[in-house]
Amino acid sequence: MKAIALALLVTACSTHGKTEITDKAMADDNRRAQIIEATLRVMDAHPEYVDELYRQARLHDRTMNRFLADTARGLARPAFARQVAEHLVEHPEGLREVMIQTLDAARNKRDAQRAIVDAVAERPDEVAQYLKSSPDTLGKLKDLAKALL
């Protein structure tokens, strides 16, 4: 049965036909778990497929949004957050943009603002060192702090 379904999936003429077959195959919880696990094992063996999956997923807003929401929830786990952070610091342009977008998105969300402040408060020495390396920014923040106090 699995071989027949796979053969149909591979030979289906259109993306629509493949979608229908995939949907039927994945409707069963156990089969879906097996298909996903097998797919992930293939991707582990072929990282370039992951890059292609990412490019395709970026074209599917609902799927990408759900994946990012799951990722955001998962970031509460320190080991996972560290893993993501290690990737972000390897791409400073992306890190900068995420920081800016996070600050903007937190503008009217008290819990998010508190989380940002708490994170800075947990690592004051690191934040001070980063600011020390940018005298212009440090000066701006010093002036702002005076105005606020």
C-alpha cells in the first residue's frame, strides 16, 4: 500500500494531484508521523534539501507563520534559544534587523517590554561593554537617561 501511494505521489501529473495524494497519506496520525520522520532523515542526509524547503516555505505565509510561532514558543527553552542565538550572531545584519523589529513590535506590549528590560538587566556587564565600544550610542543613551531622570 505504501509503495503504491509513493508511486502515485511521484507520478501524479500536477502539484494539485500530488497535494491530494499527500493530504490523504498524511490524514492518518501514525502514517503522518512516519512520513515526516522519513522526510527529516532524508533532509539530515541532504542539507541542500532543507535550503530548498525553506525557499518554498517562504512562499507559503500560513505555513511559515505557524512555523515561526512554534519557534517563538520554543525559544523559552534555554538550549534552543542558545542554538538560535548562535545562528543569529553569525549573521549580524539579520541580528540587527531582528533587534530593531523586536523593539518596534514591543512598542505597545508591556509583557514584551518587560522581557526586553529583564534580559538587559540579566546581562548588564555585557550590555555596558557593547555600548562602551560605541561612544556615539553611549552618549545618546546617556543624554536620554538624563532626560528621563
